[in-house]
Amino acid sequence: MENIESRVRAFIRDTFPSPAGPPTEIDGGRSLFEAGIMDSIGVLSLVTWLEREFGIVVDDEDVVPESIDGVDRLVRYIEVKRAEAGLAE
């Protein structure tokens, strides 16, 4: 089974293509918004995917840059939510 980071990276690559082609390698700490990879509409796709893919519930108050804006932040967020739900890998 793929690890969380590779699954997140694959989702971003497949879901948010750019005019220059899909992002090949995204710095884990880089803002997806500032990089132009994701916008506010993309957040809806991301949240839906997170809930379906990882079996977690993304609370409204969690939809903030500190939780979801960057690969590293997303991985940490998913790990915490899965642990809270008793689903840790």
C-alpha cells in the first residue's frame, strides 16, 4: 500500500493540472495556493477526496491553510485525523 504522502502527491498531480502540465515535484512545505496549484474550488475536491480516501471527517474549522495548504501539512493532518478515528496505519 502506498504511504500517505505518495497518495496525496498523486491526487494533486492527477487532479490539479496546470497549463504547463501537471506539477511533477512539489516541495512538501510549499503553499499549494501560492504555487497556483490549488484554488478555493479545488479545496472542495480535496476535502471530498480526503474523506473518501482516508475514511476521515474533515471538520469545517479544519479547512484552513494550517491544515491543508501543502503536502507536508496535509500528511500531518491526515495522520492526526486517522489516529483520532482509530485508523492509524
